[in-house]
Amino acid sequence: MFKAFVLPLLLLFSARLACAGANCGYQTCNLGDENSLNVHLVPHTHDDVGWLKTVDQYYYGAYQKVQHAAVQYIIDTTIRQLLENPTRRFIYVEIAFFKRWYDEQSAEMKGNVADLVSTGRLEFILGGWCMNDEAATHYNAIIDQMTLGMTFLNHTFGPCACPRVAWQIDPFGHSREQASLFAQMGFDGLFFGRLDFEDKQLREKELKMEEIWRGSESLDSPNADLFTGVNENGYGPPSGFCFDTYCSDEPIMDDNSLEEFNVKDKVNFFVDAARRQAKHFKTNHIMMTMGSDFQYENAIMWFKNLDKLIKYVNAAKKNVTVFYSTPSCYLYALNQADKEWTVKTDDFFPYAERPHSFWTGYFTSRPGLKAYTRESNKFLQVCNQVEASSYFKNHQNTLSRTSAVLKAAMGVAQHHDAVSGTSKQHVANDYAKRLYIGRESCKSVISEVISGSASQLTFCDYLNVTLCNYTQNMQQFTVIAYNPIGREISRYLRIPVDGSASFDVVDMATGNSVASELVPVTEATTSVRRNRGNAASELLFLATVPALGYQQYKVTKRSVSTNFLKKNPISKTKGDITISNEFYKVVFDGNSGLMKTVVNSASQIETMISQQLLWYNASLGNSASNQQSGAYVFRPNSSTPFHVSADGKAEVKLVQSDNPLVQEVYQKFSDWAYQVVRLYKGKKFVEVEWTVGPIPVDDKWGKEIISRYDTPMVTNGYVYTDANGREVLERKYNYRPTWNLNQSEPVAGNYYPVNSRIYIKDSKHQLTVLTDRSQGGASLKNGSLELMVHRRLLGEDGKGVGEPLNETGQFGDGLIVRGKHWLLLDTITSSQRQHRLLAEEIFMSPLVAFQNVTSDTNTMGSGSWLVAPLPDNVHLLTLATTPDGVLIRLEHQFTKSDDAELSKPVTVSLKNLFKNFQPTSVEELWLGANAKKDDVTRLQWKLSERTKRENRVYNFERPYYDVTNDFQTSLGDNFDVTLQPMQIRTFLMK
């Protein structure tokens, strides 16, 4: 009979945010024998939160013809096997699955699970809702999905469920920012499975499979430093020792009366494997990952054989000690070994598991899903904020719906086969559907708080293609723009309307008229819509929205306009075409139709910039390698891209050069590739809106579309890309900082993930391109940068997904994708300030909704939840209600070298920050919001002598990684929060 546990005791844990309890944590670890080789056996399963099957199909075991996998049975049988033998241990990772399983259990089983957790026999590793991707994910979404999983563990099981080790065994390359975030969440270490094959070979030789990873150039060491290890076998067992239903390795047959008795052979093979592995590591401890994808569905097969393996290897007296363990216990053993460790400061991109096989295509794969995920994050933040504002007002949650559905959907979408674009098509559809359902729930929340009714506001999901039946058919309506960032912003709104009319726009807060213009719909938009709507034009006006608040505008159809085309002519012109505003001038070549020159009038910088759309021919393999392009891999069959247009030119049209609000140039490269280049009045950037698709499949190759910017700048092979939307890393053509690269793919091998920005610079000037979603980017020649915007492939790269990346879209002939790039050309010093602030505005742009104009309409016109705007260098990363209070994260969004003023430390008072809310207590938490900052002490690590010498150059002179927080530890009576550059601080307010 399984041991029962008094479940109500669990409720006591929710009141204390901490990590580790009296009978769990490092003190329960078996550290082996100091005089022998210690082998830590880690039983585990890797359960993708969607890939070849949807989340639901994986959980229940449906759709078995595609893949035999059923997570509910994995957890069922594993828990029972742990209860059978108290020496056994197991780790679990994906909380999206575990919570679903746990919620189905009886009170008795929940008590048994709690007992396993409290004694360390079941250990949660990583603890996020999923194991997130590291290339296409934004740091905001990473933090949220980790918080969702870890707070469930804390509230359900208490401090013994607090993860101490991150476990990123399957993502396809690893981001430095991810290491920084993990360190700020209080993790002691990270283990992963995939890295470049050349990098691994050198690390094995130099005993650098484990190092300290310095995750930030701005945060003082060790606040963003993380002990990081590479698993020897990825995340599978050594050859010959897979004991799962899916495996063909022989079990341990230990009846010596049998002819096939194999104990001696198994022991010898295992000892040999252990000793081979030990040659690549510094200490007398090694870790073996005993499990793999969706294994342990019949857990007794694994545990029965592992029991025997431990018994017989230890009995053989071969100076090898084997025992059940976990990654955290292995980490603790390394820590206690008192070795010195080297430091890594770059990242693990791009990833190649062999020559010609660079996993850089997924940086762009499924660009529509990538954009929808990014947009859905904004929905979630707005939803969280308005929930909090309702709590401020009512001091309780009185809303009919919550953000919970979208939180879970966003958590799933960060999985390394979701936003990465590497799942099967029906699974990608399921990810998008989950986001849609979550957004619908949040629309009700937003409407209820702002308008007083859950159904009062109308949201138009197709504004990007100028479709909104509501605004196209109303004589009068209200536009509500909500600003989710902590400072006032001004942004141009484009509203689909009837092109035959004129309109008045009034600011409902002041009663003043607002300047507006009707802008005609482009040919690209007509192509995208396929006659789904009749909006011939967009109403354009500048909305100024208060910090963390909303602004309302009344739009009235005034009369039928007979001179619309006269006011807004679309004309082909001869000779060069020029558009300009107060800050920029852009010149287009009259012969080619391509961008020719960009002038920053304010900074008096003029640079020749040629921009065009091109495509790489996707390889189907050749004599050098059979590697093809696919969802994961990018492998063009030539280093020279083709022009989208047959002659390398673009048809170009100018829209009203004297337009007071916007000047636009339309470019048509082909029937499936268009651009609009815009300059808005008062805006310090050049906007490039691209529309690509349906990509034709008129050959057997497939096409990978890029937008390339060529300049005469002398950049010497360097390009700079962001890491998950935060700090920027320097890249160099055909170069890796930690080994001598033997480049097999001069294009794909130089691609890096671009989450929000990429730039090149010379000694004086910088060209920055900001993106609206994650894309792959590179600089393949001097003064050039390119971004891959879309892919459609007919081949398959053989990495497991089993189908071509051939998105056919709504109409079956190919997916059409629209997106934007924002260009900055300025001095190096000015560029840093501009791209930081503009990236925040792009990522958290205003959310727009519509409402009837009636006597019940909210007539306040505007509102803000803040008493006063936040400083420009402070980003309100999180504002959300929790069962314990209000969760807030404040972020210093500048690095220590970005700007002379905005890179300085900044102080914000929480006491008078929000209207209708005065905190009576404030507790600082780790970044994952699952433990108090004071309740977790991270492990200390010793640096190698070489590293200590290098650290003195950067004023890092500590001989040990003393993890005392270098930053502010006391808030004072006013709850004053001081932020250092790039620091994120998390608080629970009551």
C-alpha cells in the first residue's frame, strides 16, 4: 500500500517562498567514494510539449501512428516505481504536462508524490512550463513561462520542489542571455546536450566540458554567472544501456544458469564507457543520462535494469562506484571537489552536429507563428496589467475571466519546437489555436476593465492586412489605444476605413481635433486579402498615449470624399525618388527602383544604402553532403542569392510627396514580393514593411527569402546581434571565439539568431535594423547585413520532423507573411540610445480596440495606472496579480556602455508608483518569483588562475564566486528600488 500523506500540510508551504527543506536538497545527495570514479545515473524522460504530435496527443497517447508517446503513462508508472524502492530517483522537467497529470490524481496519490518530493526521490529540474527555445524566444516570454512552472511547484509542494539546476538538453544552440536569466533565477548550474561538434571535440580534449558561463557584460560577476556543463551523450544513455520499450539493447540477464547470462559483459562494457567518458572531465565524478524522448512509459524496465547495473558494477570492485543521482547532486559533487574552473563569455550559436549541417534555418522558420507569438506576449502583458489595475481599485479580483488561459498557451508556445517553427504543420496550427483562445479570454478581461463590460470592446485581428469590418462599416466609433510601457509614447495608428469618405478624429480627453490622413491600400495588401474585405484606404493619425494607460479617440465619417485620389496620388515617376521628414531623407534610384541613399538630416550623415529582396536556392544535397535545407537546417546550394525580380529591379510608386503625416514609396519586386518604405512625421526611423508570399514552388528546390542592406561601410567582418531582446553580442565572419573554425557552409555557418535588432558599424557610424519577430541574420561581406524573412521548402532536413517546411496558407497556394524592419542610421553613441528605446516601443506597441460611441461610452478619454511615468531607462517588465499579492518586475534596459546618462543607475520608489495602491510590505524575490532573495544562497565556485588574471582587467578580482548580492539589499521606508544597468528586480507587493 502506498504511503499516504496529509495533503493540507502542503498549504503551509505556499506562505513561504524558499528553496530546499530539511529532508531535501543538497544534503540528501550521495557524493560517492572520493577514491573511485563516481558515476551519477540520472533517470529522466524528455517530453516535448508538442512536436510531431500536439500537446494533448502527447499527453494522452493519441495519434500513435506518428509517434508512440503517452506522457500520462510515463508519470503513472514512474511514480509507482519510485514508491517501490526508496533508493531510486527520477527527475522531471515539463510542468505543462506534470500539472495536468497531478490535477487528475486522488488525494492519496498527491500525498505520495509530495512525500517523494520532500525526500528528494522525485526532483524537479528546470521547473518551467516547458523547456524553451533559446534562439527565437524573447526574454519576457522566457521569464513568464519559467515563472508559471516554478510558482506552481512552490505553491503545490513547497521549498523541496524548488529547482536548483537548469536542464536545456534539447534546444538547438544556447544563448548567453539564457544563462544570465537562469543565474538571476537563483539556479546554481545548467546542463545541456547540443553544441557544435568541433567545439565539443576541443572541449573534450582540453577538459572544458564544464565551465563558468558569464551571462552578462553589464551585471557584476557573479550575478549573471552560471556553472554550465555539456552532457557527454546529449541526453541519452551510453551505447548498449538503453532499457526502454523502444530500445533494442539487451537487458541485464543475471541468472547464471542461463546460456545468455551477460552480467560480466555488461559490467565490463559499462566500466569501459564510464572510463572513456571520465577522460573528458576534470573530477572523479561523471553524469550519465539514463533516458531519452518519451521514455519510461513502462518504467519497471528501466529501473529493474538500473538496479541490477548498480548492484553488479559496485560488486565488481573495479574502482567505479555507481548510484542513482540527479543533475543537482552531480553539480554539488563538482562543487565539493574544490576544482578551479575557466570562464566562457560568448554563446553557443550557431549549432552544427556535423559539417554542412548548421541549424540556422529555424531562426526564421514559420515567420507567421513567430510574429503571432510575439504579438500574443503583448496581449498577455496588457491582460496582466489591467487585472492588476482592477485589483488596485477593488483590492480583490472581481473579473469574470483571467489571463490564465493565455499564460498557459504562451508557456507552451516557448517550447523549443513551437516558436522555433520546427514542429509538424498540424502541431503549429494547434500552438496558434491555443494562443487565439487565450487572447479571446484576455480580450474580455481588457474590455471589462477599460469599458466596464466584457463584450463592449471590439478587437480587429487583421489590422496588419487592413481588414476590420467594424471600422469599415461604422459611421462613428471610438478608438482605444492602450500603452503597456511605463512612459508616454506617440505612435501612428492605421485604421481600415471606407475610402470614399472623409473623417474627423477628436481626442476625447481634450476635445481637440487630431490631424489625420487617408492613405490608400497597397497592391500587396489587396493581394493578401484576396477580396476578403473592401477597405480601400487606412485612416492615419498620431496617438499619444499616457504611460501604462489608455487614450480614446472619436472617429466620425464626415462626408463622401470626391477628391481622395487627388489628395493621395499613387504615381510612377521618372528619375530618382526622394521622401523625407525632419530627421531622414531616403532616395530611390530612378532606374532600378531600389533604395539608393539614406541621409540622417539631424546628424548630417549620408550613406549609400542599397536594399533589396533576394532568395537562396535551398539545397537538396550534393556530393559533399546529403544535407538538405529543412525546418531546422539552412543550407543553400550556392553562396550567391538570386534576385526576386527577374532583372534585379523593383517597380516603384510614390504616394503624395507632400503628405503632412507620412511619405511612402511602394516597391514591387514580383507578384509575390512587395515593400513599402515609409517616413512618418516626427519619427526618427525609416520603416520598411515587407510582404512576401505565396513563395512560388516552380522548381524542386524551395526558396529562402532575405532582405539585404548593402553599404560602403568598412566593417571588417563584424556584425552585432541581440540575445533574446536584451544584450548584444559581437559576431565575426567565419570565426568562433573558443576554437579554430573549419567552415563548411560560408552562408549558413555565419547566420545568427536576431530577436529584436542587428547592426553593423564602422569607426563613426552605425546602421541598425530592428525586427518585429525573430529572424536569422548575418553579415557575409563588408558593409552588408541581411535578414531572412520567409522560407518555403520542398525538401526535408532529416532532423526528425518528417515533413517539408511547406506552409500553404489559408488559400492553399502558399503562406503570405507581412512584417516590418525599422532602420536607424546615426553615430555609434546616438544609435545605442535610440535602438534601446525603439525596441521597447516595437515589442510593447499600443494595443488597439474599438467601441461604439454611445451615451454609456467612457468619457474620461484617457487614464493611467501610474502616478508618474517611469524614467526612460526603466522598463516595467511585469505587473501581475498573484494569490500572494502583486508581482512587479522593474528592469534597467540599458547596458553599462550604451549611453552617458541612461546607463547610470536609477532609483524608483514603489511607495507612490501606482494609483489606488499603496504597498504595506514589499519582498524581493528571485527572477522566477518562486523564492525570496534572502532565502537562497547560490553555490560558490573557484576560478582558474588564468581567469583571475583576466578578471583583474575588468575589476573582477574575487578569488571565489562570492554570490553575495552586490546590489541594493534594503528598500527603506519608501520602498526605493535602485537598478544597475541591465538589472531586473522582482518584488511581491502587498
